[in-house]
Amino acid sequence: MAELPPFNEHLTTDVGAFYLAFGLLLGWAAYTLERALVLPLCAAWSLFCLAHLGFHAAHANGLGAAATAAQMIGFVAVLAPAAVAVAVLRR
């Protein structure tokens, strides 16, 4: 796809490490359910998901309508649980 930049091994490795680290923290938070960990972690994950969704929403011009809709639904599905957790825990 012409809209995507060339492959960058260093960036890909860094992003993979980022996801692994966030996965570890999300698992730890789910296991302990400590508010002091869950709230900031879910807030940080929500911020990342919003920025990621925003980028893809602004750069969806190479995709068809169905693919764009499916992609946006997927991004919202990943964002929603963390955003709900932040809303509930902030009360």
C-alpha cells in the first residue's frame, strides 16, 4: 500500500517491545486489581489508543469504506474497556 512508509526494523522492534511491556502491566493490573496501578495504566492505555485511532482516522484514504469502518470499530473496541475503567475508578 502506497500510504504506508517502508519497513523499519528498529521501529517495529521498539513497538513490539512497547506492546509487550504494556501487556505485562495490563496483566499485572488485572491480577492485583490495585487502584493505584489500574487507574494510571488504563489512563495511559486510553491516551495511546486515542492517538493511534486518530492517526489511522486521518490516514484512512487508501482503504475502502468497509475496511475503514472495521478498523475504526477495532480501535474503539481496544480503547473502550480502559476508558470505562478510568471513568469508573475516577469516581
